[in-house]
Amino acid sequence: MRLIFIRHGDPNYEIDSLTDKGWKEAELLAERMVQIEAKEYYCSPLGRAKDTASCTLKRIGREPVIYDWLQEFFVTIIDPNNGKERIPWDFMPSYWTKQSIMYDKDKWMDAPVMQTGNVADSFAKVKNGIDTLLAEYGYHREGNYYSVHKSNEDTIVFFCHLGVQFAILSHLLGIAAPVLWQGFFVAPTSVTVLTTEERVKGEAYFRCKTLGDTSHLYVGDEPPSNSGFFNEIFLG
């Protein structure tokens, strides 16, 4: 089974849609995605994800299935430095790397800063969402792997966001979400592919074959967006 995760195009957050560049990226993505035969398409309820998906789905006459748990993982916590609300990632290296719990795949949400918001419950919602969906395709969570009740070669596509995508990958691959949020980047309209390996009959594990691929943009001579990536910023 193959899971394809696509981040939305270059965002215009003020109107929850895409910039002109984002629309161009979405059209170039569509050129790629219409060549892939997918069983189903799933999408975040947020406008920037739906708009990105529309460029592909209009061309093939399909509609996405909308799931609330695919919306951005925008769970507010209290910033330990200024006491203001913020998202639970994009911490400075000197802060988060000193907390070993942030590297623990099972306990990172118990870190003191994560306890200032509804992080654990929100992460559980994402985990339950993906596991419930995979069970419909015959893959049932069994500890840290999946028992295979009905093996298949289906491809399903998710149009979503950077934060929630890494939350899902955290659960599927057994990597602490803060490590993914802080150490990895997927550009707008990038394509990430996970495929099951069933080396033992009835047992499956998802393996990442592609992370954040933007080759469709290079084909169209469109540089990838750095939205969500921090270049050198010196505060003085």
C-alpha cells in the first residue's frame, strides 16, 4: 500500500488560500498527480489545502474526502520565553535540544511546554484518524506496526500541511514529532511517499521512500517556496 502526502502550495495565510506562485505550483503538481492512479483522495478542511487539491481533482473529475484531523496541527501552547500563545514547534535550538524528552517518540507530548496546551489530545486525534482510515484498507495498528487483515496495493493521497504531515509520520515511523518538526522541511506542493513492507506475512511497516520531493516544480522551471523555513535570523 502506498500513502502520498502533499503539502499545500505557497500559502496566503491572510485569506487561507494560495499566492499566485502557489497556484502555479499547484498546477505543476497536477501535471504530476494526474499520472498517478489513486484509490482515494483525502484533504484538510482548510482553504489552502483544498485549493491545492482542486487543481488535480478537477482534471480527473474527483472530489476529496475531507477530514478535520488533516487540518494543520495548530495547537497553541505557552511560549516559555514570553508567556504568549504559539504553535508547539519552531523552538530555538538552545531550548528544545536540551530536553531529552523531546526526542522520545512516546513521551515528547509530556514535556512541560507541551503540557501548557492540548497537545496530547490533539496528537491522539491525528493518530486515531490515520489508524481508523488504514484499518478500512486492511491495516490494523498492533503496537508499533500494523497487522495485515487484507493486503493491497492501493495508493491514497493526502493534501494537508507541514505540521500535521509530520505528526502523522511521527506515528507511522516511530520518530518523535519535535525531531521531525525541528529537523525536517517539506516545501509547498512537495510530495512524500510511504509504502508498506510486508516481509513477514501478516505484518507491515511503513517505510519512507520519498520525502519532500519537488521535481515537478523544476520541470516547470519554478523554484520551490521556502514558506515555513527559517534562514539565518540574528536577534540583537
